[in-house]
Amino acid sequence: MPLYEYITTDPEKGCRICRQGFELRRPVSRPPLETCPLCRNPVKKLVSRSVNTPKISKPLSVSDAKKAGFTVLERRDQGTYEKL
């Protein structure tokens, strides 16, 4: 679900939350908010500074993880790990 940012159109009348701006996850199919959920004053949608990145669908291989700078450990016994 995308992340949307909203802020009040009239800072004099808005509540503490909508005066500072708030983020909300909403399905794309739903229309944008027109009022603050708390104080019911008008809000406008902002261009988000957040970037929605796709999740990796498969785990990285050991060689990919090492190339990325991660330390790869393998479990040997209860609580014992060995560096690969």
C-alpha cells in the first residue's frame, strides 16, 4: 500500500496532528482524504518524500551477501555460529 502525506489547509483551525502533517497508508483504489480523521478540518495531500521500494522476493546468495559487505554466519550447534 502506498504511503500518503497530508497537512491541513488552514493551520489556524487544524489540530496538533494535521498542523504538523501526518502519514497514512491507503489503498490506491480509495480516494484521497478530504478532512482530518481527528478534527474534521480540510486537509490536502502532499507529494511524499518517502520512496516505496520493492521487497526482495528471494534471499541473497552467500556470494551476493559477501559482495554487499555482510558477514555470513552458519548455525552449527545450539547458539554456536561459524563465519563462512
